[in-house]
Amino acid sequence: MNFGILETIKQAARERKVLQIFYVDKSGENREWRDVEPYSFSRDDGEEGLFAWDISKDGIRRFSIDRILQAEITNNGYSPRYPIEIF
């Protein structure tokens, strides 16, 4: 796990800033930047995940943290749709 990415996610959540992630899908074939609003972490079968609102998909999604290759905080703020459980 990349702890720098984890800290960037936490900072974006604390500051209520949109996060840009460079994400690889499960197949490993598709890589793309996604703008998301971070809300919470999860652990399923030992895999760490991020629940976030995917702005382009207009819905909540779970992203495997191990497949987030880069994370950058944008200047765009957001009004939470759900309780933010990341500290």
C-alpha cells in the first residue's frame, strides 16, 4: 500500500476537496483519471477500499486503494452527500 496516496486521500477528505485519482481497473487494462469525493475506507477480504462519489459516473463507487496509482487534491471543494468517515 502506498502510504503517500493514503495520506492524500485523508487530507482531501478533511479539507472537503475533490480528489483526482489515476485508477487501474480490475483487469489492469484500463487506466484513467477520475474525480471523486472521498467518504470512507473499507476492508473486504483483506483488500483496502475507498468509498467515494465518482463525479463523472454520478454515483458512489468503491475503489481498491492498491489500484490507485496517483492521487492529487484539486482546488474544488464539495458539499458532502454522506457523512465523511475519514480522519
